Amino acid sequence: MNSHHQTIKTYPTSLFLFCLLIPPLSATCNNVEKTVVARRKNITCIDQERDALLKFKNHIIFDECELMDLWGNPGTPDCCTWNGVSCSNQSGHIIGLNLSGAPYQGGCLVSQVLSPSLGELKFLKYLDLSSNYFYGMDIPSSIGSLVNLIHLNLSYSGFSGDIPRLLGNLTRLTSLDLSRRNDELYAQGLSAKSLNWLSRLTLLTEINLSDTDLSEATDWTQSIGSLPMLEVLQMDNCQLSTSLTSSSSLSSANLRIVSLSRNYYISSSIFQWLFNTTSNYSSGVPSLEYLDLSYNIIQGPIPDAIGNFQSLMHMDLSNNALSGSIPSTLGLSGSLGGPSRLSYLDLSNNQLEGTIPASIVNLEYLGYLDLSSNYLSGDIPCKLEIREFPHYASFVFNNLSGSIPKKLSYLGPYAFQENPNFRTDEIQGPCEKDRKDKFKLGLYVSIGLGFYTGFWAFCGTLTIKNSWRHAYFRFIDHIIDNIYVIVVVNLARFRRNFEV
């Protein structure tokens, strides 16, 4: 507890250094910097805002990490010096409040009721109450009045009930995290019957609503799609369904991370929604880097267009009902060329058929490949190689034939089991193309050596032996004379015949 308490006390400086390293928190760096400057200039906080903080503290039952231990202490009357509080260096108003607990370690603050006094912090830009125990209470509606908020994190804190639509008033918000752990102590989590309020938050770049109940929010594709600045979308285990309409298209050209796993009701129309929007419209280069659609009911083939995402590094489509073949576009250069950056590919537990495309050997950065539990047939491409860490691959429970490729022999037979026609005790020899390349190389080398040897044997002899050299040149002169005579005689004969 003491070490954690010490960490909290050095919050302004440590957060300032930390946020410089994390680009998503760059909007907060200015706030922390202003806080440090404010303390140097001895700017004190506003009395009304100090009282609001004390009212908030009075509703906290227990402070495990002593986050607010010095709040209201006679020795620290200036609330700008309190742990977790950041103030403006110009006005002294509170602009940041970080009371986050320790994730996965039980949290810090315990309360059954949060004071509405938070709504009095009208200049607040950064609010983090994550990883605490708030006993399944509703999100205070007073937060919806903090119209200057840029960052709001209420994750892992036990909030439940309907997400207040008043959050739609926070039009300056760039980051919103209302996620929860599925194993939290509270049976009921957050829910929403509509996400229409999100469409007003046009500056949002990051959204995390994972483990909230959005089973009735059938407008989520339209609401999320209307956010032009969106870069990160995390909505795992939200009971989402895809019911696309003509207005269901994404306006963001900057999506980097999309995680929609464990929703179970998402269909193949999700590809249409994604592929219409994840390109940078100005350059045509796809921006998507991380895609997780695992544990849904996506049916049908994997679109060939998936190979156009040259920035994609992580793709997990496992545990769906995908059918057809693996797109041959995987590993091929996109419309603007350049190698694929894909390093993680999981297509396991689907209904994929056909052979493993030869183009997959072009995935230069591949470190994780799972094609298990499908209906794949044929040989594994001879030149397939897992080049990067963690060097994992699995082909079990398929209909593959042949033997283990030499470059995958380190995986052992277990990675290829449950393929009836596969020889797990045999390692392939050199690839056919390698054999042809070696033959061509040997042929060219032989021709080159033969020419080199013959040329210098002949020229060297003429150089050393004068009699041979003279005889050779006499022979050449004789040949040239004969050719000249033959040409002249035949030319004269031709002319006479022509004149006659």
C-alpha cells in the first residue's frame, strides 16, 4: 500500500512524463504541464471547486489507496496540490481529476453514492474514475454537464444502469471509456437502448464500450459511422447485431483499431460496413492495423478485398462460420504496392475449404498463424515460413496432405496432427522451385566456366607459341582471301546474267 501511495503522491510529474510517451493522452499533457507551472507560481484553486471536491470525498466510504488522504488537511489548503488534481496555470480552475485505482488489484475508492458536486467543476477537461468500487450505481447525470471534458474514463468501476444520454452534451470529448470486466462483482452492467447521442461527439477518436449491453442499440452502426475522427473502436461482448441500412457507412478515414469480438450476433454484413470506410480517402491507403471479429456468427466467404489492407498487422476471424477458400490476395501487394505487414493471422474454427494459397508465403512479418479446425486440403506451401516471434503455427484438424515443410519442422508433429492424409513423421525435401533454380544456376555456371576456360586456353596458347600464332593468322588471311574471291566471282556472274 505504501508504494502505491507514494506513486499517487507524485502524480502530476509522473503523469506528465507518462502522457508524453502515449500519443492518445497527448491532449492531457498540456493540462498536466499547466498544473506543474501553476504550482510553481503558487496559484491557488477556486474555493467553490475546493468545496466541491470535499463534498465528493465525503461520499466515499473507503479509500484503500489513500488517494484523498490529504484532501482538506489543514496543512494543504490549496486543492491544486492535492493528489490527482490538476489546475490551470492561468485561472486556477480545476481542469484534471485522476482518481483511478489499481486495475486488476481490487480498485481504491469504495462508495454507494457519488456526490453530484462533480458537476460544479465546470472547467474540468480530464476525468478518470476507473478501477474503483461504486457498487452498481448509475453514472451520475451531473457528468453530462461537464461540457469542457476531453477525456472521460469510467471503466472497471462497477457502474450499472442506462448510459445517460446527457453524455451527448460533451461535444469536446476525444476519448470515452465505459468498459467493464465481464467478471466484475456486479451482475448488472451498463446498457443503452440507443447510441444516437454518440453522433453528437464528432471529435471522438477513441471509444471503448466493451462488456456493456447494447443488444437493443440497433442504431450503433449509424451512430459510430457518423464519427469522422474515430481511430479506435472497442465494443467486445456487447451483444451487438448488424442491421445495416443505406445510412450505415463509416465517415472516418483514420480507423486503426477495430475490436468487435464475442458479440455472437454480428453477421457478414460487417465486412461491407468496414470496407466502405477504412481507407484514407485522400491517398487510398487503408489505415486499419488491428481487426478482431472473433466469436461471432459471420457466415460466407472472406472478401478478397481483405488483402488490400496493407497496414493490417493483426487479424482474428476465428470461431465464426466462414466458408469458401482463404483469399489468394493475402500476401499480395495492394493497389499501391508494398509488402503486407500482417504478423498475426487466426482463421481457426471456421468452415474454410480448398488449399492454403501460395501467396501466404509472402507474409514477411508473420509470427502467428492458426488455420486449425477447418476443411483445408492439399499440401502446405513448401516455402511457408514463420519468421517473427512467437513463431507459432497450427494446422490441426484439417484434411491436409503431404509432409511437414522443412522451414516449419521446428514446430514438431503436434502442429499438424488430425490430418488423415498428412505424414507427420516426414519432412519435405527442397521445394520444386528451389530445385529448378539450382539446376538453372548450375547450367549457367557450367556455360560460363566452359567459355572462360576455352577462351583463355586458346588465346593463351597463341600468346606463348609464336609459330602457332603466325600459322593461325596465315590461316585467317587465307580464309579471308578465299571469301573475297568467292564473293567477287559470284557478284560478276550475277551481273552478267542480269545484263543478258
